[in-house]
Amino acid sequence: MKIGLIDVDSHNWPNLCLMKLSAYHKAQGDSVEWWKPEGWYDVVYKSRVFTDIYSKDTFMVENAGEVIRGGTGYGLKENLPDAVEHSYPDYSLYPQFPDTAYGFLSRGCPRNCGFCIVSGKEGRRSVQVTDLSEFWDGQKEIKLMDANLLACPEHEKLIQQLAESRAWVDFSQGLDIRLINPDNVSLLNQVRTKMVHFAWDNPDEDLTGYFQRFLELTAVKDKRKRQVYVLTNYGSSHEQDLYRVETLRDMGFSPYVMVYDRPSAPKITRQLQRWVNNKRIFYTVKDFADYAAGRQEGGCLDGICQCAERFDED
């Protein structure tokens, strides 16, 4: 068969489902390529991570016998068949991301946060789904995509696999700071950590003690490698958002503002995101009030032209 692939999102991150589908079909002797409007395909797969709020599907496919849509952007019910799910990804689809492996060691999360789809899609238990060798074969970097690795009963064994790989590991989706303890931090200290992410989503939950404990135990001394997602526009006030940002910065973490349903967010929240996520500005203009005032005046702050800002809105 001739197979076409469409990465609907293309948000500077490879689509793992498409890489697995490509590998599976190539193993069956099928030809696989990125979809083009010319020619004919037996099957075209469209994969989307984000919903219409952030990513609209504008691809009209009229040259295929079958079009299959999948991914959380289309809904939570469809999952890859096991034979596809456990295929080694076809990394050749994304040559712009060289020498990097992407995958999950565990799936699921017990937190069941209202803003997050993981518990509804993957379950409220974090369970091991594979070993590292299923998606890593010597690449220099590993992007780990687990939602809550530390909640998995086998997490110490899985962290040990990451440590033994000697690859640089980015815990891209975040570790649960509330589950940090001396034993698992001791194992994490054996991992060559490119970046470790945490999250402080609930403004009514004081996590400062957990973050301070991690600082006492961790071998990751560069604050730029200790990033914390700060959820905004989800039941929090601007004062609560700013408190979390400033508290994390003062403790020695690098906050990163995530805006829930960004189109509905107030202007001040969008300004906060710009200020925090552009680190050149964040560490130059120490007070958000000064930054916001500079924005209103349409001028530049300390030689940094605001009209030239570049930041990630996703």
C-alpha cells in the first residue's frame, strides 16, 4: 500500500504516533511518505495533538481510499493498536531533530487535574508500558514524555535505565515535585540531565517546601536546567500567578508560564507570559510592573526592544 502522513500540528516537536505508524507500515512492505495533494494514497493518517483552540485542521484530503484521524486533538477514545504502539519509531521522518529519541516509559497519572487530559485518556494509575530500548538506540539525547513517572511503582528501575544510557535526558513533561524523596533523587542524580521540569499548577497549594527539599538533594545546580511550569488563567488571580513566578525565581528555579485557553486570557496574563518566558527580559527587568509599564508606553526596557520579543505561546 501507499501511505500518506499529515502532521496537523507541526509545533516544533515530532509526532510520535506518525513515527510509529511509519515504522509499522514500512515493516509490512508499504511505502510511506508525507502526504501530497497530488497522486493517490491507499491510506492517509492525520495526527493532531491540540484542539481547535491552538491548531485547526485545514487539510482537505480527496486523494485517498481511507483517511484515519487520531490524536488527542480529535478526541480521547482512539489509541494505536499494540503492534503499532510498540514499534520502534521511524526517526527519519524528522531529520531536523537529529540524534534525539522520544518516548514514554510510563503512562497515566493519579492526579486527575481538571485542565489535563492524561488521566482521562491514559488512566488514573501510572504504569510502566515499556523499557527504554523500545524507543532509544544510542541517541545522544532522550526526550522523555511521561506525564507522571514518579507515580509509577517501577520508576526507580526506569530511572536507572535512563542513567545507564548515558544520554542527556530532558524530562520534558515534568516530574511530580510532591513525590520527590531522597531515594529517587539519588537515582536522578545519576542521570545526565539536560532539563528537569516540574509544575506548580494549583495556586492554593503551597509547594515551596517540596521545591526547597529538591534543591537540598539534587545534583542539578544550574537553575536554567530546573524549569517549572506555572499554569495561569485557570482559577488563579494575577497576584497568585505573580507570587508563584517570583517565589520560584527567588528559590533558584526557572519559571515558565503556561496559559490555559490563551485566547480567553486577560491582557495582563499574556503580558506575564511574555515577561517570564523571554529569559533575556525576565532576568533584566526584575519587576513585572516595570515591564508592563514599558509595554504600555510602547518603549524599550534596558535596551531590549519589546516589539522584537520572541516567545513560545503554546
